[in-house]
Amino acid sequence: MSHGGITHIELHTRDLAASRRFYEEIFRWEFKITPGWDTYARFTTPDGQEGGFDAGPRADAPSDKGPILYIEVDDIDAALGRIERMDGRALVRKTKISDEFGYFALFLDNVGNRLGLWSRT
């Protein structure tokens, strides 16, 4: 990891099990629970990015404000369909950025965190 690189992403939740099911089902993230850390679940994305979900007493409530993390998908419309079936909500449907930069969408996950989707097509 080089200076200035992102080392860890942390999202907040009030329902660790629900957040885990949502991201495992839709994005195939792998989760690990560390013994003794009952309110924290670590995840790894298919491309190796690591992070965690914090449901502990210091965690803020999930939010639709602040920075947005974008998750790359092959098909935004299909991903939004899975998100909605898993109790998430589309905020901005598939929108073209440009020929060069592809498309994006915004959604709320099943506990209220705002995130984005991105695809080339």
C-alpha cells in the first residue's frame, strides 16, 4: 500500500446480519466475523478491497449523506433489480456520464447507506 492509498472502507449499520446478507447476495462480498468483535464484520470484495461494517456503539446511523462509494457492476439495471429485491431502494436510475466514463446509479442499501453503481456500458 502506498502513501495516500485507501486502506479500509467502513460502513455503518444497525443490523449486521441484514447488511451481510445484502452485500453477499448482490455483490458476492465475502464476510468474516472475528471472535470477540460481535458488532463488526469484515468484508472482502471480489477484487480484494477490504472493509467492514460497524454496528457498535460508536457507529453513526447509516446515512444517505456524505461521500459515496461506487461499486463496479456488469449491468446496472440488473444490479438495481437485485438491490430492490433485497429491500434496498434505487435513488438515481442508470444515468450516462459520457461515452468515455460510462454510467452510474445511486441506491440506498437495506439499512439506509447511500452508495453508487458504475459500469462501462
